[in-house]
Amino acid sequence: MIGIVLAAHGPLPGAFLESTSMVLGDLPQVESISLMPGDSLEGLVDRLQAAVNEVNTGDGVLILLDMFGGTPANAAAFLTQQTNDLCAVTGVNLPMLLEIFMARMSTDRLESLAEMAFSAGQAGIVDIGEAFKKFRQVKIDQESTSELEG
């Protein structure tokens, strides 16, 4: 199974894992790394490498990060240049996590899982006002069609 490491600023990675496990239950082969005030990039690289080693059972590791350009992403970028079986995706959100934890049960292709993370993360960002406008319009269109048929 592909290992997963969450790395982000502050307590965010742990909170994401707690929320994900509320929905999906036990989450095997996962680690979280938090960047806290005063942490160095070098120290974070070492902790991230240790987490990757902990969850890698041979199928590779996907690192999910809070934001591009931040210290956790910079540490992950460094590691991806040193390791072949490692991918990293920024912009982690709960829909991404739910999709990835379910999808990794049926794939052992790291690159595919990284692509799924990217797509699920984007799809999870929704303007609720616009979504309801579209829903209402579909409902109006369905009612109009029913009246014409009836």
C-alpha cells in the first residue's frame, strides 16, 4: 500500500487526520509532520524523511502539503529530488484526503494516486452560492418540462 505523509504549518496535519479518521475509521500507514515556530528547514527535512521511511513499505509515498512555497513544501521538494518513489501535492483539503485514503486501497501506482489527489483537491473547492443557483435552475427546468409534458 502507498504510504501517506501530511506535512503543514502548525497543528493542521493532525487535525486533518483526526477529521479523516472520523469519516473513514482507522488510517494505516500514515504519518503527520507539523512545522512549528522555531523549526528549521534542515530539521524538517530530517523529520519528513523519517516519516517517509516509516510509511514506505515498497509502493512509495505520497506527501500531502498545505501550500506551495511554504517550508513543508520546500522540504518535500528537496526529498522528491533525492528519492524515486516519492510524490508531493500541495493544497491538501478534506475531500482530497477522503478520496486518496479510499483510492489507495485499489491502486499501487504512486503517480496515479498523486493525480487523484490533485483532481480531488480541486473538485473539493466549490462556491456554494453558485452551486445552489445551478441546482435551483435545474429544478426550475425540470418543473417546466413536467408542466409541458402534463
